[in-house]
Amino acid sequence: MPDTKPRADGQRVLADLNALRAIGAYQTGVHKPTFSEPHKRSLDWLVQKLPDAGLAAGIDGIGNVFGTSAKPGLKLLAGSHLESQNYAGWLDGPLGVVYALEAARVLNADPAVRGAVEVAAWCDEEGHFGSFLGSRSYIGQVTDAEIDAARDRTSGRTMREALAEMGLAGRPRVAVEKGRHVGYLEAHIEQGDTLESGKLAIGVVTSIVGIWQYRIDFNGAQNHAGTTRMAVRKDAGLALAKFCVAIDDRFPTACGPRTVWTTGRITLDPGAPSIIPGAADMLFQIRDDDPAVIARLEALLHMMADEASAKGPCTVTVTKLRTGAPALMDLGFQDAIEAASKAMAGGRSIRMPSGAGHDAQMLATVMPAAMLFVPSIGGISHHWTENTADADIVTGAEVFVDTCRRILTG
Ligand SMILES: [Zn+2]
């Protein structure tokens, strides 16, 4: 018997995504920083669309949009974010929001589905004012003091000013309601090239990697770049450069299959052309979804620092700045995504961790959570050329809606 269950309307999904792309358009992408005028119009756009899905719409005191259902039965929360990085892509965020909207439109009207999909657009996932402020507020981790102190990292505008300009000052913030949701599902572009290079349609996210950050300090002796003989120099900049190369030589012997590491910033002190740097530091980040791998690499980092200090002429110290536990995605939801991929995408799916952070990692601390990825052309993201083939967007929507159905009826 053919499957006659209502499914995603791909053309409607593409039309919605293009409508959001037209708000704050920049080249082929968008410029939609948090609480900008185009961001506000995008939130208003969603508020106007949600009633079509049988949802009551509202924006809370931190700029989260919620579509809530009065339908009895289980509720599945689904969504993503609507703001963008500066001058960035059109799908990073809106894809997951429109998929959630589509799932609500298809399933909330279906009498065969007893529960409902509720929609959330989390504010400031892209971190213009802070770190995951919207989703962290929802799980109860944002204090009023944090909002008082938050400023736009580009313009310096305070978050309180921005909220007032949005008309949101004094509005209550919505918090997670225990027992209301069976879980949270988020779709996102992959932002890497695993799916494209494997000719796959769907990434079933197993975990969102943790981020560990370190500052590595090098201490030598500041001196004259013309008169100090090479043999007696204690050049902290040179020590740093050698250490960077040593990391790349030795980490592969201890890392996991998907570990990534990055030196994101180097500072030389005093940083002048005629002075041998007396001190230097680097910000170093490791990402993996296995704390055991991180522990191994961290031990190696300390060992290398001790070796370098013992050898001289500079001393090296490692300070941990940030520990980020990985977020594990719900296994039952992963199975539902995989089953939906078999039904809707010919089984062209792969289980994979997410190297990028997402709101789902916050939601995963209070309810079962899962994510699915669609391919990114060339693996490009956080740039206005970011794109996904229309056919892949449509397939992703079909898999997403079918996954929601499986979770709500399973
Ligand atoms: Zn995103």
C-alpha cells in the first residue's frame, strides 16, 4: 500500500526560506545580526506564520519566539535561530526554523498525530551579545545581571537598549516547562563537507563536540633585535612558533578520528619590529566529543610544555580557560531520524558528531534532544556564499517532518 501520510511541502519550505532571505539580504546571503531591523522583521514574519500551523505565537523578554499548541497529547519542541553572523549565509538558522514550522503545519493538522510540534526560534545563537543567550535563558541559566552586562560585540550597544528598541523591555522570559515536551529536534546545515563528499543527504548527529580552550604562555627575555647575538637570545615568539609546529607533529599520535585543534590568536609582547619578544601567548582550542581523547591531548600538551621549558631557553606554561562537556544526542531520536532517512532519502544518511555548537546542546541538558544535518555546498558557512541545493533542502524537510511524526506517534 502506498504511503499516503501527509508529508512536507518542499515548495512551501523553499518559498519560506527565500522570504526570510529577502529580509536583510546581502549578496546571496543575509546580514541579520541579533536585534537588527532585519532580525526584528524576521521574528515578526515567524510570529505571523505560526498560527497557520495551529500555534499561538509570542516573543519573550529575551527575543525567543515560541509557537505553542493547545492540542492535547505529547509535544515535540523544534526550532533553531533566525539571526545570522555578520554578512553571512541565508540557511544557518532559518533552515531549522522553517523545517520546524513545516512539521507543525503538516502534523498539527493531522488527526493521526495525537500530539503536536511546537516551534522555537532561539535568540542570539550566533553570539552577538553573549553565548547561546536565548536557549540558555530557556533552560534557566541566564541571570538578569548577565543581560544587564551584555553588549553587541560589533556596535557596543547594550542588550537592554536593544531589547527596549525591539519593544521587549520588561517582558517575562519563557522558561522550560517540566514534562511538557517529549524532546527537542533541530535541523541545521552541516557547515562542513562530510555529507557532500560522501554523496549523502542527511547527517544524524550523535553528539555536539565539547570545546576545551587553553592559554599557552612563553616567557623569555626582551632585548634589542640588532645587538643581541642569536646564541644568547631568549625569543618567546620563536618558542611559540616551534611549539605550534610541535603540536601539529605530535597531536596526530594521540587524537581521535575527528579531533580538531586550532591556534586562534597569537600575541607577541611587546610586538615591535626591533624588539625580541620577551613574552608571547597563544589561545589554543581542542574540540572532540570524547572526554577521554581530550584528557589524553591535555596531558600531552602539559608534557610538551614541560619538555620545552626543560630544554629552554624559554619557559612554557599551559592554563586551561574553558572546559566544554560534549552534548550527547538522544539515541531513540537518532534511530527515528535514521528510519525517516530510509523512508524519505533512500537511506543516504550517516551518523556523525557536530563540530559546531548549536542550541540543541543547551536543550539536551533538560530534555532528550537530537539534530539532523543537510549538506552544505563546498562545506562553506559563516560566509554569504553558504548554500545548499534546493533538492537537498526539500529532502531534508521530508526527513525532518517524518522524524517528528515518528517521535510523536512512536
Ligand atoms: Zn546556526
